[in-house]
Amino acid sequence: MKKTRKISRISVKTDTADGELFKTLLSDGLKLKRIPIEAGLAVYRMEDGTIMEFYGPGSWYPEYLFKNTNVVIGYKVENLDEMILLMQNSGAKLLGNIEMVCNAFIYCHLLLGNETVIGLYQDLAAGKQNAE
């Protein structure tokens, strides 16, 4: 079976006009359920598995995340270290550190050129399942 590649995460700054429009689209238009995570952060899971993260007042995110844009796209990769190296060799800059969440996945953000920030994510549990 062929694996499909797709955007896996979209992070949105919500105290902006476009952020509020995204929330309207997902909750009122698509009727997706909001999952409150912590103060100021809400998540929606779309039918295709894409995660939409909404960072509003009271939420924490790195300063660089929304410095030049209100929307950051994240991509799931099979090997984060290899992808970071590939992107750095092509001129991208690693922002912050590689972070781990609950031993389930690792992620980082990269600056492409001078303005575009993307996220890269590796699902550690998927790697363990494939090794078994």
C-alpha cells in the first residue's frame, strides 16, 4: 500500500482576523469538536488526521513561531534528524531546540529563507511499531 504524504499539523495564532476565521470554519462550518488543551490553546482533529492548533491569549509558544506569519504548517517525517540535515544543507535554519512530547513524538521548527517557518514532526511510536 502506497503511503501518502500530507500536512499533519497547522498552528494558527488566533487573536488575529484570519485566526478567528479558521476557528469559524472548523467549529461552525465543518462542525468539528474543539478540544481544549490548556489556557489559550485549543485543538481540532480533522477527519484526515490533520491537527489544527489554535494559540490565543494565555497560550505559550516560542517567540519565533508567529513572528512573520499567523499560520505555520507542520509536516510529519520518518526521520527528523535526516530531514533537518537535508533542510539545513539547503539553507534552512533550525529555530530553538528539538523538543520531545511524552516520549510520543519529537518536533522542531525551521526558518526557510527569511520569513517562512515550518514545523517537522516524527512520531516515535510509529517507528517502534514498524520495528516490531
